[in-house]
Amino acid sequence: MPSAELLEILRCPHCVREKDGMLTLYKDAWLICNDCGRKYPIVDDIPIMLIEEGDKWIATDASNLPVPPPAK
């Protein structure tokens, strides 16, 4: 899991310019944007904060997210 300090400063790259882009840690494996619902996986303790990655999971309900997230 990423450090608490890192989690405090991370924001959704899609939303951060127009909204808060606050993220919620889900099952120590995903960061979910509170504004747009994009879901960013955490792979090997590294958040994959690419908009394209968040787009892949936007329609997936949080309860259906794979834990651990798939590695590329």
C-alpha cells in the first residue's frame, strides 16, 4: 500500500483541474475518484494514475473490482 503521505496528495488526473479529484482507497488495492468514479489500480504498491487506466474500470462496480488488480 502507498504511504499515507502519498495518498493525501494524490488526485484524479481527470478531475483535478475542475473539481477536487479526491480519491478513496478501496481494499488497499484501488483508488476511486469521488467525483467521476474512475478507478485506478495499485500494482506493487504503485498507484497507476493514468486516465486511460481509470477509463478501463469506470463502469465496473467497486464490489466487482479484482483484488489484487491485474498486473500489466
